[in-house]
Amino acid sequence: MSRLGRTGYVLVVIVGALGCLASAMVREEIDQLLALYDATGGESWTSNENWGTGDPCGMQWMGVFCTPDDHHTQDIRLAANNLVGTLPSTFGNFSSLLELLLDDNALEGSVPEAIGFASSLETWVMRDTLISGVFPTSIARLTSLKTISFDKVGLTKFPTELADLPSLQSVSFKYCSRMEGSYVPARFWDLPNLTSVFLTECGLFGRAPPSDLCDRLTSFDIAYNHFLCPLVTCCTDNPDIVSDCGDQCIELLPIPTPPPAPSPSPSPSLFPPPSPSPSPSPSPSP
């Protein structure tokens, strides 16, 4: 190869290397992914292909999908992958994350507060895990969230912050018996984009869904809870809706009006009224 040819070759290699560096994922997100790997027994995952090797985007770490520019994590799909342990306390600071699928794993402990930094998150599925406790209030920041599914988990409180997430379309908390007695705020039913609601067998209470919710639902199940009667009629009246309201609700009985109290008898006065003055006798005629 000529001297010029070698120089050209070296330049191509250098430019190519710089291109790889320019497209690498930001270091903070790599550290979070590695922390997840370490905290959940990554070496024993069902599949951990390429994890810990080079750049997650360039090396295509199994279950990690990147944004088109390869700078950020877009999807984490590790469902049914034998993740065992707790989520790191810093897990969640992914600025471009759209999909987080960690369902059907032996994940325990609580949802980390840092999940609130994933403000672009649209789909969040963690059903069939050992997650417990209560949601952090930071989930109120997930204003892009459309789908959330936490069926069969150990959560002890319905996340009332969901009622303030206007993008929500599908909400599923089925068979969460430890939520018994937890409150669903009335404004939850007013979310404008709700199409699917499953709150089956959680022992929840609160106002029953309004009847106009039927106009935008496709699937609906609130059986075995303690919502106030009457339950919405769309459960049986609309054949296009896959639904089940169950037959349990709390009937508020009217509070009886007490009878009017009798007028009190006048108390005897300690000072009787004065006797009327006698009329003066007429003077005798002369």
C-alpha cells in the first residue's frame, strides 16, 4: 500500500472511531443499567447477552433498545428473565425511556423514587412481581404515561397520583388484595383518555364510576371492591364492552331526620307577676 493509501486508511479508522464515540449512550444511563444488572443477579438472568460489554447500543445488550441517535435508552424489555432482587434506589433516571417491561420476575421491595425522572415513560408493566409498599409520590411526574399494569403484586395502597396523569389510557391492578380498604379518588374516573380499567379483587373503595365513562371504555372490571352504589350500568347494557362490575357495592342509607324537639314548658318564675292594682271606689254622692 502506498504512503498516501496508508494515511487515508488511518484517517478512515480514526473517523470511524470518533463516530462510535459520538453515538455512545450517555454514561449515567449505562451506570444505571449496570446497577440494575448487579442488583438483580444479572449473571443468573435467563438471557444476558452482551451485558457489560462495550456500549449498550453498539453491542445491543439484550432487552435494551436505544433512541435513533444511540445516545439514550428508549425501551427496557426484561420480562420473564429471572431478575431476582430489588430495584436500585437510583433506577429511573432515563430521560427518553418509553417502555419499561419488568413483569414476571422475582423483583421485591418498593418502587424507587427516581422513577419520577422517567418523564417520557409511556408503558410501565411490572405485574407478577414481589413489589410491595406504596408508590412514591414522584410518579405524579409521569405525565406521558399511557399504560400501567401491576397485577398480582404486594402494593398496600392505590396510587392516587394516577388521577393526575391525563395521558392514562389503560390501568390494571388485578388481584392486589393487600390494597384492601385503599381509596380511589373520584377524579380518577374523570381522566379524559381512559379506555381500559381493571381493578379486580383489590378491596378498594370510593365513588362508583360515572355512567358517562361507558362512552369511552373498551374493557372494564371492578368486581370485588367496595365502591358506592349504584354501579355503572354499562357492565350489562353495552355488549361492546368486556366488563364485570360484580355485585358488591356499598349502599349509603339516608340519615333519618330526627323528630322536632318538643317546646320546653315554661319554668315557674321565682318572682310571681304583681297582682293588678284594685280599681278606686267611686266617691259617695253628696
